[in-house]
Amino acid sequence: MTTKNEKNKYWIGFNLIAGIGRVKFTRIENYFGDIEKAWNAGIDEFKKAGLDDNTVNSIAKWRPKISLDTELEKLEKHNIKAFNYHDKDYPYRLKEIHDFPPVIYIRGEILAEDEYCLAVVGTRNPSVYGRQLTEEIVSELAKNRITIVSGLAKGIDTIAHRSALNAGGRTIAVMGGGLDSVYPAENANLARQVIKNGAMISEYAAGTKPRPENFPRRNRIMSGLCLGVLVVEAGETSGSLITAHLAFEQDREVFSIPGSVLSPASIGTNKLIMEGTARLVRNASDILQELNLTAITEHIEAKEIIPASDTEAVILKQLGSEPAHVDEICRASGFPISVISSTLAMMELKGMVKQVATMSYALCHEIRENKEFYKIEIN
């Protein structure tokens, strides 16, 4: 069976060659019509495709040295998946930004619910004030099913990831190097928890070291993935301000926690508020209300409750607080017992129904309470 990475191996190959970004990928696609065809093309063809001499020379130099099979083995070894921007699993909001990465690497899983996410950034040396507010705000957001995005760096990033996990939420770490290693190394255990309850993302291939110049570029991915960015504490030259300004340019909401005018750690956050780049927020409720994320959270729950098939819809009509036997459901619905049994098993896994006695089922409390609200979908 062909894996997703194998389907994208030519994308991976070109992504390894310096100087080929979104614009040049587009030129290659437009000219050759197929990335595999481009990978096997003669070097002169790339000039006809409109690539500059430096890029053509880079392809000529590095393409013969790249073993696509070796690259695939690296990804498979570390359970890393690669997606090009045409793939349905490529984060759709990321494609909205001007300089989106043509290839994205993911370790872990990005779920549909992760589209409701907020980036949280700040200083590597937070004060007690910054630490406390990050923990409180992120915990509340996570409880409201907002996925927290950050960069796995020391300080605010680490606190944001851990607070989301401790609250039972999901979190995504955007990295400045390959996903086969963790930087900083002290966050290796945290990275494992992130992968288990979210994902690590990078535009850099496995084996790429986290160089300083990579981090400003990765910031555009952090902001691009999200509905908005929260800056907790940031000094006058903090990299978090880069993320905030990128978010502003990407038409994302920017939020900032005000701090003491005497605190160096609050110079950047206060300035964002003063210049109108960021909205002043005090707590999670301010953010939820500003982005209407409370309504989005209800929408997530609604999508989970809406029946996935006609059979589920019929079953939901038949069930209530009192248990109904499978035979009764079959008679009322006209479906064979094999179909009803298998559908009930799936609905039980999804938390929609519960088996209260042998072959007898009732609606779960949350579904029962909201059945009237979802009657349009159920009828």
C-alpha cells in the first residue's frame, strides 16, 4: 500500500533544496503539470519554467545528492507525515497566508476540532505574574475546547503547552527544525505528551537543525494556523512581537496582556496595545467573547451530536431516557438487526448512546438534554 509520504516524495525532494518556496513551487507545477515529472526533468527545463539561475544551479547541485527513499525512511522511523498544500489534511487556514509552506511535516494528529485554535507566545523568562496568567487563561481556553498552539520554547511556550495538557486539552507545537529531534532537549518529555494529545508541526525536513534564522519564519506558521495570537509577556525586542505583527498582517486577531510600566517584560505587550496592534485582554472570557469562540465550542459539540447517517438518525428518534431493546428499534425502523447492532456499537463509541442492559440502549445524558435542539438534524 502506498503511504502518504511516498505519494509526496517528490514534494519532499524539492522541499530539501534551498531557495524553493511557495512561488517557485507554483512555477514548477504550472510548467511541468506534475511534481514527479519535474523531479525527473532535465536541468534546462527549469530555466524554461521561469526559475532564476541561482535556483536552477541549486537544483543541479543538490538533486543528485538527495535519496528520496532515505528521506522516506527517516519520516517513517519517526512517525512523521508529510503533506503538500493540495492535500486535504494540510491545515486549511495555513493556506490563507501569503507565504504558506508548500510542504508541512506533522508528528501526531491534527483533528477537525483543532481549527479552533489560539497561539500563545511570550518571553522565555516569565515573571510570576506572566506564569500565573498563562496557566489560568490557557487552562480556561483548553476547558472550552480551544486548541493551544505554541513553539515548545522555554518560558511562556512551555507553560502554555503544559497548562493545556493539564486541563485535558489539545495542543500543537510549531518547530524551527526537523521533527526527529526536540529543541530545547529538556522539553523532550513534554514533546511526547504534545504528540499524544495533539501534534508537532514543521516546514523543515527530518534532520534539519533548529538554526536561529528558522524561528522568525516558523512564527508565520504559528499565527497562520490560528484564529488569533495571545502575547502574555514580551520585552522590547522579543521574538513574540514578530509573531504578533505577522498575525496582524495575516488578518488574525492579536491579544495582549497588559503589565506594569515598570516591568521590562511588559514593554512589548504594552506597546502592542498602545499602537492598536493588539486588543487588551484580562482573562480567557475576553478572548472567547471577542472571537465568539463560545459559539464555536457549541458548534463542535453540535457536529458530534448530529447523526452521521440515516440509520443513526432513526435510532436517535427511537431512543430516550428509558432503555429500548434492539428488537424494538428494528421493528420501528425497518432496518435489519445486523445494521442496527453495528450502528449502535459505533454510536456507543462516540458517546451518543449507552447500553444499559443486554441488547438495550438509551441516549446518553448530554444527547438527551440537547435532542430537542437538534431535532432538525434528527428528523
